Amino acid sequence: MFLGTSAATPTRYRGLPGLVLKYRGSLLLFDCGEGTQHRLVEAGLSPLKIKAIFITHLHGDHVFGLPGLIQSMAMNNRREDLYVYGPRGIADMLETVFEATKFTPPFNIHVVEVGGGEKFKVLDRVWVSVFPVRHTVEAYGYTVYEEPRPGKVDVEKARKLGIEPGPLLGLLQRGIPVSVGGRLVRPEEVVGKPRPGFRLVYTGDTAPIDGLRKLVGFDSVDVLVHDATFTSEYELEAHEEGHSTAFDAARAAVELGAKLLVLTHFSARYKSPEPLVSEASRLHPNVVAAEDLLKLPIRL
Amino acid sequence: MFLGTSAATPTRYRGLPGLVLKYRGSLLLFDCGEGTQHRLVEAGLSPLKIKAIFITHLHGDHVFGLPGLIQSMAMNNRREDLYVYGPRGIADMLETVFEATKFTPPFNIHVVEVGGGEKFKVLDRVWVSVFPVRHTVEAYGYTVYEEPRPGKVDVEKARKLGIEPGPLLGLLQRGIPVSVGGRLVRPEEVVGKPRPGFRLVYTGDTAPIDGLRKLVGFDSVDVLVHDATFTSEYELEAHEEGHSTAFDAARAAVELGAKLLVLTHFSARYKSPEPLVSEASRLHPNVVAAEDLLKLPIRL
């Protein structure tokens, strides 16, 4: 769910950057512009469910919601550890702000300063890898990916072999052969090939990135959420300011084999995102413009 | 206009503390919780009109909107000086945050760290004085007051003396005698007594204050905006946490001769402010509960 989709300053309808990913009841937050905690309240999402926060870069519009969100977690009696990933400087900034506002977190905050190339297991079965992007300050994109899921079970075939849905089938799905009625059943007899997990790439603010596919490390992804601050008309301005056009975003989506391209981080100059979607659609078939509180599937 | 009226954390309907006062097109902002700039956008008020910002204390919910608001002023090409008043530590905090987010303001920011007892001329004809309040950290209240306005002119009487509305009458209103048809007219013949300017007191977060009237320095004020986090049922908790009950607020309003008491900073425990208003009304005749985006007159 998008919590904010504007660039630099909030508008009447768009808040500052924030994107929350829900996986089996747990939340991962990407960027945390001012007002992110307000949007979470609006969306009915509890900050206590957030396991980790990923900041793309230390510009105010992407990070000024972080101290307040953490303090609200404390007000809501959080005791669980929190992980915060972001560029160098984020630990110092949080420390100074907490010191100035006389705040001591009642839970552990693990601040991990990234440099690109790392990968972290952030939830059971879910990993996040970090890649450098091209902005006016040190900035990173994040790839969120799930471990491959076991293949689908052919229930009919299993029944014919005398295996009813239950623990034995579960073992087979996990790759373990079982013996049924004196006959050894191998997993590949009833279980299909492992299915890839979902993959989502979030670039944060960036000019077009050379070798994006290699940086991301996948031949295809489900969803690419890409900076699309401007239309091509302002290409020069976009690149100079470390941003992309909608067309740049579409090129990245093609390179990454993205099933869905989501444009976000719109300049306040656009009253409607229609020109941006229309531009990206010249290159990629599945394009949507993010809206605050828009929910999208992460597995396509 | 109230921009935020909640305590500590935002709720679905109430943002974090912020109060903006409009005087002849200029704005003064008191407290700046996270999301204040979003509310200004909603209210259609330009951050460029803000001449000075007054922070009562350095708790996150009162100050985390400040860096973002200032950066948005810069994005909107502000060049005019900005004055920021607040407790010790506010200058350092802003400096660190701006450094971490690579932000250099393109206009002068005069940060004035207060200690109580100062008064500042903040607009033409408008002053703000500072008084210490009782919170869990160093905290100040602010009294905003206008210089006395000239008395009303008795236009009929002036006409009888041969003076038509115009420059001569203006001179008289400013206290300067004029000679009309050979007769010296003294100001007091046609101009009433000077009228007091408006006076508004904003306490920020505070437990009941001893000697409030002396600290404020006025026998009567138009509007008192007072912390009313809880009802008397939670008096002990309120005072321990450096807050007031609605009844405490009403006592302060009586002491200050406030024509209107505005309760604000409500605990999220109250779905409706009705019990708070009802409690304060036992002691003071004119009580309203602040709401986000509520506009009230400052001159009563």
C-alpha cells in the first residue's frame, strides 16, 4: 500500500513518500516521509506490525516521518526489536533527534547503515537486497524477494497413490520421499516444480540506472515501483536532479522483466498522473500510477 | 486556526499540535508537530506567509514538523527571513537535521532560544512574550498581544467642529491636536480612549501554573488556549505527566480573565471532547473544544 506518492512537498491529495508491504501479517516500510504515521492510522495499519524500515536516502521528504513514527511505537508500548536500514548518517540523525527530544526508545532499534550489495533476511522466507541508485545524495534501492515456494501438489495423483491430503503430503511437498503401503513415493511424482517467490523492486529517487538488471540480480520481477517525477518533456531537469521520467521508468521495467510497473513520486506540477502513465505505456503494457492508500498485489 | 489538536500521537481526526494565528495577512505559527505542513496545504495557507514560529517545548509531537516545513518553504522559493523561537537545544537540533539531510536554507533563519521573561516584536503592532510553564521538559507558553489601538472617532461630533473624515481626523486619532477654522481641536474632544489590542495566551503542554496572571502580565485576555489532556478523573496522571485537566484549564481562564477558553491537546482516550468541555464549563462560561482546522476570532 502506498502511503505517500508526492515529490518533495505534500499536496492536497498526495503525502510524502512511504510504501508499506504486508506479508503474512507483518509489515515492511519503505521510506518514511513526514506524515507516514498519519497515513498508517488512516489505513488502519498498526505501527507495531512494522518489523523493519528501509530508507532510500536522507532527504527530508523521505525520512522526516521516522522519528515520530518510532516515538508513536513507543507510546503504543512496543517492546519488539525494530530494524532500520538506510544510508550512512541515519544512525547519527536518529540519535541526535532522540537526544534533543529527550526520548529513549523502550525497545531495541537496530540501525543498519547500508552501502549497496548487502542482503538481509527480514522476515521468515523474505529477503531484502540493496543496490545503489543515482540521486543527488547517496541513495539505495531495495529488492524484496521471497524464497522459492514448494511446487503445487497434484492432489488427484496423490490420491491414486493412496495419499490423502495431510502430513504425508506435507512431507512430500517439502521434498521428503515417503513410503505408502510398501511403495516409496518420490516427491517429483506428486509435487510440481518449486514456484518462484514474489519479487518487488523499489528504486526510491533515481535517475536511470546503468546495469539495473545485474544490480537487482533477477531476470524477472513481479512489481517495479519506480521514480517517475516528470514526463520526458523535462528529461534534462529530471536527470540533473537525480530523477527519472515515466519513460525511463518504463525502460527499467522492460529491463527487469517487471510484470507490473508502478509509477510514483510525482512532481506537484502534475494535477493528474495521466500524462505519466500514458508516456510509460508506450513501452510497457502494464502501468499504474500510485495513489495514496492504493493497495496492489505483490505476487503477479 | 488549529492545525492539530491531539496529544502525543495522531488519531484519525486529530493531527499533532499546531496553531496558526493570522494578522493582516501574516501568519504566526505556534508549535509544529509532524504533519503541520500538510494541514497548512489543506487549509489553503501558504508557508511563505509565516513570519515566525514559536515552539513550546522539544517533544517530538510538538516539533517534528519543523524541518519539513522549513524545507518546503525553501522548495517554494522563500527568500524572506524566518524567526524560530523555542527552548534551548532547538538550534542544534535543526542544524543537525539539516546537515544530515544535506539541506542549506536559501533564506535566513534566526533561531532564538528563549528562557522565559522575554518579549519580542514579531509583527508590526504585535508582540509575543514568553513565560515558563510546568512540563516534564523545559517548556514555555506564549502570550501574543497587540499594541493598544487608537480610540474610536466620534464622527458626528467632529463634523460639528468642522472636521470631515480625512487626514485631519487621522492626525487627531494619532493624538495630534489640529487647528480648524482658527480653533484648536484637542484629540480627546473627538477621539475616545485607546482600545486595548487583542491578547491571546497559548500554554502548550503544562500542569497548572502558579501565579499565571503575573507571568502573563495582563488582567484580562481575549483567548486562552490551554492544555486539557484529561478530565479530572485522571488529575494525578495529568499532573505527573506535566499536563492539565479541563478543570485546571478553566481555573487558569478565570485567573486570566479570559473571554474565551479553548481546550486542546486531547488524549486519544476521548473519542469526543464533550466530557472535557462539560467539565470546564462548570467554572467558565465560554468554553470550546479545539478541532483540527477550526477557526476562531482572536479579538473578542
